[in-house]
Amino acid sequence: MTYFGFLAVFVVLPILALWTVAILDTRRGIGVPAHMRSWHAHWIMLAHVIVAVLYTTPWDNYLVATRVWWYDPSLVTGLVIWYVPIEEYTFFVLMTLLTGSWLLLILRHKPEQAPAPANGVRLRQVSTLAVFAVWLVFAAILALSWRPGTYMALLFVWALPPIMLQTAFGADVLWRNRRAVWLTVLPMTLYLSAADKLAISSGTWTINPEQTVNILLLGRLPLEEFLFFFIVNVLITFGMTLVMSVESKARATRYVTVLRNLFSRKRTLEMGSE
């Protein structure tokens, strides 16, 4: 199976199906709920595509350069940017579109929002500290150079900092929208993991067993690959949910106002001291 063949069958076709459903929903007057209309959803998804490409590119190139994974040169076009084939960059874009489109489908048809938690500030603090504690564990694994833990450690050290930012800003918002979040993260993780297993089985790409813990799911899928799809789906879903939320937009506006007032006050004090 060529890499572009994999993308066409397992990613492009589902995206086209989701977009077809979206068009039909629009014609029937079915849209995302009012509490998720801070900005137009398509612009939000496009912004996440750009961020995904920019943030993932250095990390993924490092994985290929250090032989954490590699691809079959006969199954790609041969166009390579740094160490990674153009198909991989295309995957960054298409996976974001797939998960984002699925999230929008869920929001259109399962728009329920849970009540606000009793203490949103505490929830943001505790969840962020918990994620930070996990990040420290994997940073230590990298520092100790435990080779079987390399892929997993690189994954979590890379992915958890933006998740910390997301939970610090809006863990309570994510909790209120947890139904849509988990109805997106879990199905997308299972689907993409199953597709990934087929690609590995056909030799499209290979995960280095020396840099994994060698726990295989479905007989062939490294645990790290399942965790990769899980954590990336979390990043996309958390990000889009927070940016789409009207509650998040109001909070961000307050934060910007506070920062602007602080800078104005500082500038006034500096001018007075002159």
C-alpha cells in the first residue's frame, strides 16, 4: 500500500463523507449549538491545521532522523522535506481535518453541555499539575536514555506542554463539553489506530522495535502508535473545543483586557518616573 493510497482510502474518503453530511445538515438548518459559535468553525479548523503542521514538523523529522520510525522509499513519491516524505506532511493536514470534521458532526447532533463544575479554577489547577507530573516522568525517561522508552517519552514530552496550556486555560470548559470531547477522541483514536495497523502490516512504514516497549495491540500495532493517535486527537479536540466555546472567548477577552491594563499602568509609571 502506498502512503498516498493509505491517505486516500482511510482519511480522504471519510473526510469527504463528513463534509457531505455537513452540507446536508446545513440545508436542514442543523448547526453547532450557540455556546460553540465564538468564531466560524471552518476558520478554527484551518488555524489548527496550520498549528499542527508547524508544531509537528520538527518533532516528526527528529523521529525519522533518529530511526524511531522509517518509511518504505518505494511506497512514497520520493519528495522529501528534511527527513520526512511529503505524504507525512499531508497526513498532518488530513488528520486534523478528519478529527475536526468529526467533532463538528458530534457538536451538531450531540450538543448537550454539562453544568459548570463547582470550582473551575481548582479544576484547571489540579488537571494542569497532573499533566505536568506526567510530563516530568517522561522527561526523566529521556534524560536517563532508556532506549525502549524513547518513542513514548518523545511523544509525551512533545505533546503534553500544549495540553498543559489547554487545561490551564479551560479545563472547566472542556469538562462541560466532555461528551463531545470523548465522542470525538475515542472513535477517532480507535479508527486511526486500526488503519495504522494495516499500514504497518503492509510495510508502508515501520516502527523501530528497539525504541519501543514492544507491547503490541491487535497483534501488530505498537502501543506507542495507539498513544500517538490518542494524544494528537486530544490536542485537536481540546484545541477546537476551547476556541469554539463562547465561554472561552469571553475568558480570553478578560485576560487580554487585564494584560492591556497592566502594560498601560506600567507604561504610565515609567513615564512618570522620567
